[in-house]
Amino acid sequence: MTTSDDQASAAAAHPHRFIVLEGPIGVGKTSLAQKLAAHLNAELVLEEADKNPFLDRFYRNPRAGALPAQLFFLFQRAQQLASLRQDDLFAPLRVADYLMDKDRLFARITLEPEEFKLYDQVHSRLAIDVPQPDLVVYLQAPVDVLLERIARRGIRYEQFIDRAYLERLNDAYARFFHEYDRAPLLMVNAAAIDPLNNEADFAELLSSIQRMRRGRLYFNPLRNPVI
């Protein structure tokens, strides 16, 4: 169990207070966030997609389920991150598996034009005030790797994800982070490493995270893809 003394010690040894891991479905951001938070004695902030009652409907029938699924995520993420803002002084180090900015990224891909207008109106009226990360770790992988990992982990509703949707999502992430400048950005070739099961890979990635202070850096070990 992480104590406040543990968190204070970790914060003193680590240059970041709020680290966000991002990337497309299947890239491994949640598992890596869990491992990183445990290693750093940090508070873990998870998206909790399994609590969205509309997600199964969305993956089975995207046209029918997109809007309620997206609005649920919007309210869930806004409420969770706003509560973090209130507790800022009491949590020296946090690791999250999502970036609030990506909510609109998903909305633009999944919603019809009129639905997006409605979503945008709701979003603008929420007056969302969330803490900004001081480091974003963007995990990248080819669609074939993502599909293999999705199939292997066996989450029921994810098995309905089709390749075309995942290609659009992967492209949208690439475009988004090509322009992203709101925090230092570490871009990671997640197909080439296995930080969850290979401690040398984890240590190498952790070292890059700890050294990262500003700008952007591409972490790309020259290895074979890890499926």
C-alpha cells in the first residue's frame, strides 16, 4: 500500500508530478501505467472503460452506440480529472492512462457531423478544468500489432473492433501528437519493446522518462516487433 511518505519520497526523486500514457486501443498503456505507478509509488489514475455501459453497443454497432458512449466518457473523464485538481497538493506524483484532450479525438472519428455538433455544445458548457500533465508518453504500434494484442487479451467487447476503425484511430493519434505541444512528449515505439515482461526494456524506458524535461523525444530501440 502506498503511503503519503512513499509518495513524497518518490516525488523528491522524480522530475515529474503528473505523467500521462496515451496511445491507441491495444497498445498497452493501461498495463504500463499500472507498472510505472507501482514502481514510482505514484497514485494511479485509470480511465475505467469497463464502466461505460454503452461501449459494448458501440463496438457492435458504431452508428447506434457512438454518441452515448462518447458522452459517458466525457462526463466520466471530466469528473475524475477535476477531482484531481482539487487534491493537487496532496498527491506529489500521479500516473494516468489517458489524456483529456483525446476525448475530442475519439469524438471526431466516431460521431456523425450532427452528433459531433451536439457533443461539442455539451463539451463547451462543462467548463472542464483539469490538471495538465508535465510529461506525456505516447505509445505507438502498427495496426497488425494492435489487433494481435487485442485478440490475445480477450476483452469481449473489443473483439468487435474492426481493422478500418483501428486504422482511422491510429492515424488520428499520429496527427494529434504531430501537433501536440502542451507538455513534453516522449514518443515510444511500443512494438519494439516489452516493458511489462522484460525488465531491461522497462528500465531503459524508465530512464528515458526520468531524463525527459522538455520538447519531444522519440524512443525507438532497434529490435524486432513484440507481439
